[in-house]
Amino acid sequence: MTSAKPGRAKRRPAPDETWGSVRLAEMGLTGGQQKILAVLASVVGILVMAFVLVFVVEAFGDDPVAEQQSSSPLGQARPAAYRAWPSLKQFAPIADRAADAKPLTVEEVFGSKTLKAGKISLKLGERQLDADCGSTVWGGDLTDALETAGCTQAARALFTSADGRYVAQYTLYNLASAAAADELVGKLASLYRGGWVLPLPAGTPALTGFTESSGHAMGHYAGLVWIGRADGAQPEDTDDMVTLSLAVREAEKVVYRRVVAVTGVPAN
């Protein structure tokens, strides 16, 4: 292969050759005009730099990746996205805790060792029932919201998919009424940015990186779904996050059984 001969680099004029006093004089500018031009050049340079700086700051400020971070300024894990779902008419028989006063048990909520939906199978890991709902979350506003909702119990459980690709946590809150549950899941649309459910200690895999969530009011209960890939990466086209969410929501059968216990007929 014959290499091309290196060409002579075109020499750029030095700054003093372009804007120096000799060059400006050759252009017919007087000394006063030269000073004015120099000042204008400096001002224009400052304005250009300021514009670039503002552009860069705004670009980083609107960076969509920042919203996808799964941790708050306090270092607590939280989802990158959240959706709220109000209670359906099927749960009207248990709209008030007075009609469904029997406390939950961890075995009742998380008695199944496996939850399935479609091709996704989830294996039950750590599970826990707390009477102090505030101890299951971080964020002062969310803690206050649970207290306002009359929360008396919080049942949490971790799940991992059979293939090890996904991790999920389901949390069920026992609240005073359907109105309180609707209000809580609605408020979380903004509260989740500064407060969320604490993950149960599970070692690995854990809910880190990019995660998604949803809140579901069901009578006087509020269920929170929290899902993600075990490696913390964002979902790809091959990831079926909808089916993953449906799989972990199989834990909600306990609420349907409560409706049956109150009415004696299935909730359609």
C-alpha cells in the first residue's frame, strides 16, 4: 500500500496577525476605533461563553437518566416509575375495616411458596409482618401519610424469578378505609420521589438500579408492587415487566378471600 504524502498543514494566522493593531491599522481603523472593537470582541466572547454555560446546565438539568436513578438524596432505594390504581367496585364489601376487622397474618398473605403468571414463576423469599407501618418505609411525608390512613399492619415479601432474572417485593397495608387507600396510592404518585417502602434484607439479588412500581387500592387495603431486573439494568424488549407485575400480584388473592369471607360470594 502506498501511503499518501503528508500535506503541509495550513498555517492559521496568529491572533495578533488578525486583530493586532498593525492589521487593524491596515484596515483603516483609528486607535479609538481599535479600542472599541477590542472591547466589543471581549463582550461578545463573554456572552457566547455564558450562553454555552446555560445550555450545558439546562441540558444536564433535564437529563432523563437522572430520573431513572433508583436512590434518593438520602441514599434510600426507590423506583424510577410509579402508577396508581384506585379501588374497584368489587372491593366495596371491605371498603371499611370495621367490616373486615380480623388482622392479617403473614401466612395468610404469603402462604404460597410460588407465584406464577404466564411464563414467569416467582419463588418466595423473606417475608415479614409489622404492626408499626412507619418502620417499613423511609421518608417523613410517606410515614405521615400511612399514619393518616390509619395503617395498622404492613405485610412484605421478597420474590426472585426461577431463572434468576428478576426480583420483586410486594407490600400490603391494612388501612382504615377504601377512601384512605385511594388517597394513599394517589399521593404516592408524588411521594415516591422522596419516600418509599424499605426493602427486606435479602442479600443478592436485591432491588437496586432501575426499578418500577405501582400502587393498588383494594377496599381498605393498599398493595405496592416493586419490580426490577436482578442485575439492576433497564428492561429490554425481551423483558416482560407486565407479566412480572401480574405474577407478584398473585399475592393479592388474600384480599379476594377477605371479600368472600364478608359476602359469601366471589368478587367478580
